[in-house]
Amino acid sequence: MKTSRTIGIGILGFGTVGQGVWKHLTEKKSDLESRLGVKLDLRKVAVRNLKKKREVKISSAKLTPNPFEVIDDPKVHVVCELIGGTTKARECTLRALRQGKVVVSANKALLCEHGPEIFQAVRQHGGQFLFEASVAGGIPIIKAIREGLAANHFELIVGILNGTCNHILTRMGEDGLSFADALKEAQELGYAEADPTLDVDGIDAWHKASILAWLAHGKWAPRNRTLVEGIRNIGPADIDFARRFGFALKHLAVIRRNFEKDWMTVGVYPALVPNGDILARVSGVNNGITLRGDVVGATTLAGRGAGQDATASAVIGDIIDAIASLTGSARQGLSLDDLQAREKQGQKIRMAELDEIVSPFYLRLSLLDKAGVSEGVYRIFTKHKVSIARVIQYEHPNQGRGTVTLSTYPVSERKMGAVLAELRRLKTVLEEPFLLRIFSPES
């Protein structure tokens, strides 16, 4: 097939994902050229260290320590930003967009923290910003929301967005490992970083949830109005409760929209998921996302959420879309009209108040083993009109304490917060109360 145009591709960053993109583009170059009707020119890669040994072989002539050399090359049409972080990545992204180029990125932190500025540059200079790889790796969730399910208004988007947390909780729930042991194993297998903070404290999932909220509703989830919790404090009693009553412990990102009252809520936290829910069966390092639309109903996508090949697949998918736009065969990504519509939509939406966010709750308490202690706890629930559904009491012989786990019927975050505040003041409550939400699609 005769090609009519050469498309230059530059890559910023040559870590795990960057090497995967280069490897697969190189291996599939002929096939992609034939399918797309273009010639692919893999021009340059910007790296921090020219002498570093890498698994993927690349000519030294293709490497540069200067990312601007890649961006400013007039023969580079598509810039893949795979640096990570937000400082240099922001500078490089804006520089490329201001030249009207297409930027493909897997950087969820960049998009979450600087999304309005990035899309303003797109509007002003006519470039494009494609970001399928920023959320859920190899699962095409962004394209599904943007294209395949575009006719829907989404009342609920709920997902397992962090493979590290899912692996740890899977091992704790199915194999009885402690959090510390499951985390250590995840680090040894390469699923968790030496410093796992972004993953296990929920920050990574919040970045992704904020992107999905903006994509579906036109509104970014501000950090100070988003409930973000990690999985560090989950213990054996929580695993036992889940097992006894038909739940799986999962780290969820939950985005709800009330169209009548024009509010949105975004939460990222560990939750008890009923075993009958498809997300309860998403195990290991996999991700899963359920979207409930007013037209399609509930749709779930699941698969590999991270790793070299899964993320590289999403990046290359965006590169293919970029080429389709550049050659005029189809406009891909978010058009200027799309961006303006989302901005207007987001301006009409408010973040929900605490008394509007309702769910069942699970609570674990470490109590002084003394007569009348439980009655004092239950009086606080009665005072705030919080109804208890189940109770399990564990004894700790010769330790002078007991553990009580209980679940509630649906109640607002505000009421449950008031209960917690009073429980913390009781001298008979020996440790910080541990709270989990019980996921229900309807609450």
C-alpha cells in the first residue's frame, strides 16, 4: 500500500511504559503503516540518563537528554509524554500544545492537577491531548465514556482503579495475609513501589476518579471535597466480617451524580462489596469499572489496569487516533465543542453536602472489657438515630479488651461522623474507631 504522509513520533521518558511503547511500535510498524496509510517515523526519545542500560534496545542516535529537542522538532507531530510527575511534564506538555501538536499522555497526576490549563491550551492553539492510558491501563474506559456510551447520563461510576491495592486486598481476603505481608509481596513482585504511599493511601485512585468525574460530568473533584482513604488499617477482624456476611473488601472509586439536585460526589476508599456484585470478583492486579447509564443500564469493563504492555497498548491506541486526526480521516479525542460543553456542564454542578451522601457503614471498635461498655456505645447510635444491622463481638482473654464489629443501615456521612466524634471521646474506646463503607449501587 502506498503511503501518503510521514508521521513523526517523539517520546518523552523511557521508563517501563516508554520502552513498551517503543517496543510495540517497532514490532508492529509495518502492520500499522499498512492499516493507517502513513509512514511512521520514530524520531527521538528524551531520557534523563544517556548511559543507563535498558531492556529495550534503541540506537544511541535516537536518544537525547533534552526533551525540548523532541518537542521542537518540526518533523515530530505526536509527542508521547511519559515522564511522570507534574513539573517537567506540565512544562513539556504545554510547550507541545502551544505548537499545535498532539500530546499523548499516561500521566493521571498531571491531568488531575493541571487539566483546566492543559485544555485551555488545546482550545487556544488547536492541538490535541489524548489520555486513554491515564486511567485503568489497558481498559478503554475513557473511549467508552467519550464515544461508545456518549448517549448516556451516568448516575454511577464505580471502579477498582488501583491494581496494587486490589492485589493486596485479594491476598488478605483469599489467603489470610496481613496487610504488611501482602504489601511486601506486592513490592517483591513489582506491583508496588518501594514507597507505596500513592497507591495504598488512595492518591493514585483519586487522580483517576477525578479524571472520570470530569469526563462524565464536566467537573473536577477537588481534593478538599473528595473523601480519600487508603487500606493501611484493614485488619483480621475486617476480613472475618467480610467473609461471614458475603462481602469482598475492595478499594473503590465511587462517582455519583444526582441529576435532579445537580450535585456530584466523589469518594475513594476501601469498601465492603457484596459477593454478588461483579466488582467483588475482580481479583489480583486487575481493574474493573461499572458505569450505570440512563440508556444502557449497567456496563462493566475489566482487565489489566497497569503494567508495561497494558499501558503501552492504551498509549498506542491514542497514537493511532492521533494519526487519524492528523490525516483527516477522523477527528479523535475531545473536540473544542466537547470541551466547551463540559466546561458549561461542570459550572452547573455542585459537590454534595455530607448529609446528602448516604450508605450503610461497617465499624470496628476496640472496647474496654467491662460491664455496661457496649450499652454506652449503643446509646450514642440511638441518640443520632443510626440503626445497627449486625453485631459481632470478639473476646481477647486476659487483655482486658474486646473487639466489636457492626454494620448499620443506610445513613448519611454527617450522622455517622457525629457518631464517630462521640465514640472517640469515650474512655472505654481504646483505639481509633475504624470505619468502612458498605457499597450499594442504590445508596
